[in-house]
Amino acid sequence: MSQKDAFVTEITPRSQDFSRWYVDVVRRAELADYSPVKGCMVIRPYGYAIWELIQAALDKEIKRTGHVNAYFPLFIPNSLLTREAEHVEGFAPQVAYVTHGGGEELEEKLVVRPTSEAIIGTMYAKWVQSWRDLPILLNQWANVVRWEKVTRPFLRTTEFLWQEGHTAHETPEEGETETRKMLDVYADLCASLLAMPVVKGIKSESEKFAGALRTYSIEALMGDGRALQAGTSHNLGQNFAKAFDITFQARDKSLQHVWGTSWGVTTRLIGAVIMTHGDDSGLVLPPNVAPYQVVIVPIGRDNWRETVLPTAQRLEQDLVNAGIRVMLDARDERPGWKFSEWEMRGVPLRLEVGPKDIEKAQVMLARRDTREKLSAPMDGLAPRVRALLEDIQQSLLARALKFREDHTHRADDYETFKTTMEGRPGFVVAPWCGSAECEAHIKTDTQATIRNMPLDGTAPEGKGCVRCGNPAVAEAWFAKAY
Amino acid sequence: MSQKDAFVTEITPRSQDFSRWYVDVVRRAELADYSPVKGCMVIRPYGYAIWELIQAALDKEIKRTGHVNAYFPLFIPNSLLTREAEHVEGFAPQVAYVTHGGGEELEEKLVVRPTSEAIIGTMYAKWVQSWRDLPILLNQWANVVRWEKVTRPFLRTTEFLWQEGHTAHETPEEGETETRKMLDVYADLCASLLAMPVVKGIKSESEKFAGALRTYSIEALMGDGRALQAGTSHNLGQNFAKAFDITFQARDKSLQHVWGTSWGVTTRLIGAVIMTHGDDSGLVLPPNVAPYQVVIVPIGRDNWRETVLPTAQRLEQDLVNAGIRVMLDARDERPGWKFSEWEMRGVPLRLEVGPKDIEKAQVMLARRDTREKLSAPMDGLAPRVRALLEDIQQSLLARALKFREDHTHRADDYETFKTTMEGRPGFVVAPWCGSAECEAHIKTDTQATIRNMPLDGTAPEGKGCVRCGNPAVAEAWFAKAY
């Protein structure tokens, strides 16, 4: 077991090197592993179980809001990708090409989808004839490929998993409503499932999706003070409809182009959870997204299998019956080793039970987030555990919210902005004139980018751009970002 | 609506041209559509909803039998695919190659996975050290690509969706037990979910998976008398373990290679459901795999929205509350048009409600499978509907089983065999000597292949091969197959 012990304790402290800490946690907790394919990762069962919980919760919301799932081809003929000019310009440098299939060179090379607007747009052009066929509200769960130079598990990989919603509407108003509705769905999911507060806003022109009219994003603050884009929702206007001839006969009999949207979140959310809640001991999982919400560790002398295990099994069954996800760790290891392993893997609640506990008809409960320990009677255990899990979920969200508030600053002049932006301070909110030049200049000076701007779209009264002093169009949220 | 009407009635009769009937049903029922990518299809929402029901039921069984899900890269370096000699020989002609990525030619071309033994085997070699690490019981839900010359929606497409289980074991006995266990899981799923009886058996050497020791399959009989391989489970022996160096320290401290299995079913199952149960009016869906189990059609005069719709909505809610999947068709179409549309789309039960029904506090129920109509009181409707759905499910299974029995023949001499095999008679069971030569000869003479052979593996006593007369090793199930 010495090898395994070493494995567990080998996590670089977060304060010492956040990036190494992250990779250590990903690998030691068996969330993901490197693969023999450059830039591609293997999502291991513990990491995939988190993705399954995200999928289940999000799929339910996607359906509740009227969408249905479908599946479109992995390959996109190159000629289709090039139809929307901005789109191809944005994605061409990142795509992988299939040039040979079935032992022959292909007449036209195929793009491995980096996103599916082009192939889905082509189908919508076939399916939509009349305003009666609208809206089309589709979603797809799929893998996509974007060639990346520098990769990091979950955060940026050549292949990743995601969902991509693609909708077509009769009017621009409906398109905008849809775009904003899905942004809200994402933000609510991050809060309720991942205990992760996000800043909702609109992207600057330079940061919007290639081919979109407007891109909205949710931005989260990671434990090292860097921001992470956690999801995007695009109002495509009529750009793709025009490129792919998606027309319909309107109520007034005129021929119109549909109004499109697309929106997606990815396996990056797993990385976001790790970096929002983790600590020096490893992962800290919010109960709602934890594959195991409770780990039961039997305590006792050599004969614990006879004296303690039957009780542990009964407690496991009680909790399972109450709908709680439980792992009973009955391996032949010492309890202390099990404690650190499950701490490292972020299980929200540890339940210890030994001979003395059995005598007193109680168990010990240890919270992963606060490390508090408390005893609880076996009688009525399930509701007690459920309440504790709910409390942990809320506490983690409150802690992350407090962290973000403590790491959100304001700056109205450039000297203050630059000083405040030193290191990794979190968000710095500052007035901006709307020019790409100032945006680029600020990035060069400080490495910070505009994450997004408030949804209400109102210009801050009487304020000048933090860099050039010209009238500000928005209070932009700046940060150094992943 | 004339265009739509034409659309619905344009299904080629099954008896006239089964293949065209199949494609008509797939397209008219909006299960799938052709895409601009040769050999690839779009799975439309109604077809994808069937896949989601299959996934949910099978994923539950996969987990119940101790497996967990994970995700491995889409791309496989060509050098890995070539490690197992038979494997590469079997798959190389069918693979698609990525040669360019990120604007550059790749040093080594990447294979788009046709199956994942090679990439998963590489990871298992890293993960497995000791017998304590075994078994590994993983499954993956993914897309795979196999270049096909002739394609047909769901049955054979260049890209398709599937699950692939990959396990590693300490002993050959465990490997064999796993292989057979998953075959049983597939067979039970086909019966209970798809109302489709299957023949479980072992493949001949020439039909086994490239790189396997033994391949087991489930074979179903389609409505045209052709067989369809509906799932396979492979005992890989130590072939991949040796090719990929998957070794472990055994209990006796010796270094051993693991024993592997892999098993999969695909979106082909959707095609199997269509061809097992469909009729001249279109799709007939078993209730357990029907996206909508009941369609409610309000009947009435022009004012039906005021007089009938509220009652229809109340009934819808009653059924939804009872866990039944319901579609209330409140579109502005005449009821007769709705009847044929939902018949064509295979909804198991139609519920009609009109002003006279409301007066009598009853509804009319029409079964898709038998076309029987019966009235039922609104009071206690949900349990009544549930019982009817269960009866439809069982009746469809019984009908398919009867069809298979009526289309399973025996032949002990070659003349009888050839005569019986004329047309598309279903299965012909005949003794076989085990030689690839006879197998190939029979195929040339009759187009029939050995689908599989009984699991018990006993030679039929005193029988000679149907073709050569040499002692038979098995009673093989022959058929013309998809």
C-alpha cells in the first residue's frame, strides 16, 4: 500500500502552485488521465460520474424549456463550413480534417465538427418551409474537436464533450428571448448543482462567437483569482440562416430568413467545480454533483468484519433507500488511509461507525467542507444526513459567493486599474469606451480581458473609459482568464 | 395540408417492397433523415427519443451488473490500431483517417475509432498492476465510424452511436462468465423493451470479431424473413492483453496477462424495432420503447377547443401523473388526419374524446397493434391504460415469437436446405461440420450465412454436415441477413 499512500499525499499545495495542484487533483482523484493522443484526455469513471450528474440535471432543464434531443453527423463537408465567412475564419485554424476513408482519398475533405451550426443549418434549410414549422428547438449531446496547442484536462482539450442547442425562430425577439433564457438555465444550474456563482453578461465584439450577432456568457471565479468562461449562449441573428438559406413563408406570405440561436456547456464544468471548491487536501464536491455523497468507513479491531460491517451495511441501505448516493468502503485498509483517500476525492460527508458507536446507537459524521465532526443517533439518520448535505451545498455556494465578492474590485482610473490587476486579484470592474483598441491595449498591459458586461446594457453615467477617458459604454468585468 | 397528407400516405406497402417500405417509414415517421455527408444520417428527435429510452434501460442494466461509464478519445494513433494483427486486418479497410489538424499535417495519422479496444487496452496497461486492480468493468456511450459502401439508416451507416463495454479479468473463467452475462443482458433487453425475441448463440470462426477468441451474438428475425445481428459480446481471451501489454502480478506473484471482453449494441436496434413490428400503415412501437405511449385526439365541431380540450387536458394530466408518456394533439387538423399520422408514427394507443364521450364520462381507446377499439370510463382511466399498454407489449412479443417460430425450419440434407432457403424463409437450422469451406460454399449457393450456433456447444448426435456429410459439430442457424 505504500505506493498508493504516496500517490494520495503527493498533491502539490494549492498556495504553492495552483496549476500543478489542479493537475495533481485531477489525476490523483482519478477524474481523468492523459491519453496517447496529443491533447486528448480519458475521462475516468469518477470524473464521468460527475458529468453524468451534470447531464441528467441539465437535460431535464433543456427538456423542461421545450427542447428535444437529436443527433447530427460528426463530419462536416469542408464546403459547408466555409459558407459563413466569420464562422470559418474563426474555426478553420482549429479544425481536424479527415482526408481518407475506406482505403481511398476523399474527393472533399471532411471537417471533424468543432461545433455544428453548419451541418444543422443545412438540415434546417430542408425542414423549414412555413412559419408553422417554427420554432425548432433542438439540442445535441456530442463530442467536438478543436485543435489546441496548450491543453489541460477538462479546461482545454482537443476533443471534449458538450451539449449544443440550436434553435430557429420566426422573429428576432423570440431569438433574443431564447438566447437569454438558456443563459439563465446555465447560471441557475451552476448555482444549484455546482454551488458555483457566475456573472451573467454580454461579450465584447472581439470575444463573441465566430458568426454570432451577440454572445452572452457566464463567468466564474476560480480559487486562484482567474476567471473561467463556464458557458455561452449566442444570438446568431440571421447570419447562419442567410449562409445556409434557411427560409420560411411568413404569416404575411413573404419569404423570410429564420432567426437563430446556439448555446453550449462542456466538460469544462468539471474543471470549474474542482477549481471553485478544492483545497490542499484535494477535491471538495458539492453534494448535488458528488458521485458519492456519503462514504461509510467501518472502524474497529481485526474482527470489524464480524462486529461492525453488518451495522455499516444496514446504515448504507437506510441511506440508499432515502435516495442518497453512498459508498461503503469495506476494503482491507486502515481507516486513517480511507479517510485521506475519500477526503482527497472530495466526498462531502464521511460516516464513521465502530463498536463504541454501535453500543451507543450513534455514528460520527465528518464534513469535508468545514472538517467539523459531530455524532448523530442511528435513529433518524437519513433525514439528518440529508439536511447536512443540503447545508453543505448551501455553505459551499455561500463561501464561493463570498470569495467572489472579496475578489471583485472597482477601478475608475488606469493607474488604479493596473495596480489592482497585479497578480491574480479576481474581477476588476471598470468603465470602458467600447473600442477594440482600448480592449487590446489593456490586455497587453495587464493580461486582463473583458469577461463580459452587464446585461442591462446601460452606459455608466458621467464615466470615462478607464484607459482613454472617452465616454464609457459599459462597466466591463475584467479578469485574467483561463 | 395537402403536402403533408401526401407525405403520410406515400409509404410503399411492406409486401410490395420491404426495403423501400423501411426507408419510407424511417423518413415519413421522422425517425432519421439523410445528411450532406455520404453514409451519415441525422437522427431526428422522434428517432433519438427511442434511442434515449434504449439507453436509459440498458445503462441501468449495465450499472446493475457492476459496470461504470467512462470516456476515451475519439482518435486512435494508427500505430496502436496495428498492434493486434487480426484486429487491424479486420478494421483497416473500413477506417477514416485524420491527417491534418490545427493547420498542419500530422506526424502520425489518427484513426477515427471504429471500436475502442486499442485505445482502451493502452490505458488498461497503465492502470492494471496487481490482481487487486481487477476486474475492470467499464462501458462507454459513444459514436464510432466505419466506412461503408452501401448504407441504410440505422442498419448500416458510416457513423453510428453505440455503447461498448470493455472489461479485464484475472481468469479465463471470469472473462467467459462476463461475456455470457452481457449476452443475456442484451437478449433480455430486446425481449422486455423492444418486444423482440432473439436467438442467442456463438459465431463461427469466419464471422467472429477481428481479434476475439469467441464472439457471441443475438440474432433477430425481421418482418421480411431476413435475420439481423442485434448485438455481440466478445471473449477476447488474452489477445489484446498480449498486444497491449496489459499485465498484472497474480496472487502467486507471477506476471500474467489479463483476460478481456468487449460487447456492444448500436442505434441499429432502432432499425430492428421498425422491421420487427411495422406494418403497411407504418411504425408499430412497443409501449416500453415508444416516445409517446398514448396520443389523445380531441374530437368535435368547430368549438372543440372550448368544449373538449379542457377535458382532454385533464385526462392528459391524469395519465402523465401515472407515469405514462402522453401526447395531446391539439393542432388545427381534422381528427382523421391526426389518426393516420399517429398510426404511421406507431403510437401504441390512441385515446379519442368528444362531446358525446364527455356526456357519458367515457373515452374511446384504439390499439395500434390489433386496431381494436373499445370504450373505457374516465373514472379509473390511468390503471386501465397502463394494463392495456402492458398487454400490447406482451402481444407484440408473442406475435414476433410466433412469427419467428413459423419462420424457423429444419433441413438435414442439402437439397431440402436449398429449397427451404429459397426466397426469404427465415431461419433454417441445419447440421454443419465446422469447416469454413462448407460455410463459404453454402453462402455462394444460397446467400445464407451462419448467424450463430447454440450456446451449449454439443454436437448433434449421429448427424452429418448438411453440405458435405462429415460429422456435424453443431446445429447452425442459417439465414439471409442484413
